[in-house]
Amino acid sequence: MTLSGSSAARGAAERVARESYGRLVAYLGGRLGDIASAEDALATAFLTALEKWPVDGVPDNPDAWLLTIARRRKFDDWRKDKVKAKSADHLALITEELSAAADMDEDIADRRLALMFACAHPEIDVSARTPLILQTVLGLTAADIAARFLVSPKAMGQRLVRAKARIRDEKIPFLVPEKEELSHRLPPVLASIYAAYTSGWMDIDGVEALGQEAIWLASVVVSLLPQEPEPKGLLALMLYTEARRSSRRGPDGAFVPLDGQDVGLWDHAQLRLAEGLLREANANGPTGRYQIEAAIQSAHVARRLSGISNWQAVVSLYDMLGRIAPSPVVTLNRSVALMRIGQADAALGDIHALASDPRMADYLPYWTARAQICAELGRHVEAAEAFTVAIGLCWSEAERRHLEEQRLKVLC
């Protein structure tokens, strides 16, 4: 045992929850065939950790310790339910296997990818696949996921409950499918990996590791399906973005927007790897969403070579993306690009068209774009109002200060 003390132990439990939750759900759920039961057992284990670790210290292998507590919880449930004799032998075998895994010094086997493909099984309703992966692998709450999909938390919670019951009742296996099936189950898996990465891009302690895990998962999918273009497009997209991570903050911690970033701080090795992946993806087959988004990022970082930003190419790529994957977010991002090429009036027209969408009411990028476009057009009162809303929605202290500075400029 190491690291005792209430605050240190709580911090360790939170770190393990961030880094290991999906791995433990995948392992335990795969053996039980029941995601909901695995989540309940692990919830008990984490609560027990918060009680025990401040007193006894953090165990040398926290994952194994948590698995032991979760296994005991399930064993107690089985005994209370007085399982039928014909099931007892099978449950005993599962208990023995979980006990053996908990006693190992090595890391628990990582079955997250298998869990993701189970959640993407054809028996699962299409609307539940990506949300289910986000909850089981990333540990996001129904409310968090509902906000991403712009539905009510209650509706999302019901959707998730039904999907988990479907996996249990249909005995859907936690397996990476054969190659013939893989491509048909890719879209929700790729969407969830990208959601993991964007969550890891936030300025919250500890979440950067989530971004690294997303890159690793995408790399595994690329290795499983080397001829599929979209996994390579997704991996390229994340690497383009990751290459700029260190340039997003100034020496004083201030937010630095893309156009103001020092290209010398970008990871040029990662950018070369991203370029190579995008070329391979484009050569492998039809163009998809992630390839186009990666190409947009490629256009953004082109100024490391030319010294100027290629906003005209960005507009053209958003036009292409809007044709194959239309969404309010695509329209919003395209409006910002239009502003950058001197078409702020057209950009504001798109912004006004989006205003009728109730989902934009608390969407930070919408208000930030609206403020910037209004400021570009000299509509200072509207810009200040939009900046005020954006500031209220912003969770990042550095970005909030940046928005406050922009608002002050339009008020002067």
C-alpha cells in the first residue's frame, strides 16, 4: 500500500476512475454479459475505495483491488438471488476467473475495443450505439451524453437502459468481430473515439490522458482495418490537432487562438504522420467525414510552410463536408471561415439562420462565432451582447479571459 491521506487517496481514486473505468467495465461486463451489473458493481468498488484508501493507503495495483471489490459485490448478489442450480457452476467459474484476474500483478486485460464493438452490434438500436459507448467506455453520464446529442437527459437515460438490457438479453458477445463485419459497425465506434478525444482536449486536470487513449484506440482500429479510409482519416484528424496542443497557451497561461499560435511549437513529426495517414486514406477509397475534417486541419496548419492561412481551402472543404454530413456545426464553422475570406455579410446570414435552432441557445461556439462576425462588421452592440453570452457559457478560465478581452475591444 502507498499514498495514504484523505485528499491524496481521493485524488488517486479520481485518477483511477478517469483512466481505468472503461477498461474495468469492459473486462467485468464481458465476463458477466451484463453492462449494467458491471457498472453497479464498480460503483460500489469506487465508493469503497473512497472509504478505505484514505485509511489504508492506495493499493499498489488499484485496478485489481477495485476488481476484487466488484467481484465480491456480484458474488453477494448471486447468493442473495439464490441462483438456480443449473447456473451455479457457470457463475462459480466466472467468480474464479475474476478472482484470478484480481490477484494478478499485471494490468487487467484491455477489452475496451471489444466492448465498443459490442455496443455497435446490429441488435442495438442505431440511435443508442454511440451514446452507449460514451457511457460504458468513457464513463460519461446520461446528462453529459444528452447534451452532446441535443436530447433530454431522461430520454437519453431510457435509451441507454434499453440498450444495456438488449446486450444482456440477447447475450451479445464482447468480441472484436471478423473483418467482414467490422466495416459495418465502424461509424459509432469512430464517433465515440473522436468524442473521447475532444473530451481530452478540454482544460480539465487529468483529461489529456483521455485524448491519448483515443489516439491509441484509433491506431488499433487502423491496424485491424488497414484498407478502410475513415479510421486513418480520424487518426490523422486527431494527430493534426494534437500536434498543436503545446501552442494553445502562452507563457502566462493565456489562451492563444489558432492564427496567433507559434508554428515553431507545433509537433512537426506528428504533422508529418498525419499528412501520411491522410494521403493513405484518400488513396484507399471514397472520401468520408473524418478525411474531410482532417483535410480542414491540414489547411489550417499549412501556414507552417507558406506563412499564410489557407481559409479559401477551408471554405471549400466545409462545402464538401456539408454535402456528405450536413449539420448546424458544419454551417457554423463554415460561417467563421467565410468571415476570414472577407464574406462577413454572408457569414452573418448563416448565423441568423442558425438562431432559430433551439440547440444553439447554450452552444458556446455559436455565440463566439456570432460575436466575432458582428465585431468584424462593426456591429459592436450585438458583438458585445454575444460575447457576454459566450463568457457565461465558457468553462475554461483562459478562454473566458480571452473572450472578456475581445468584448472590451468592441466596447471601447
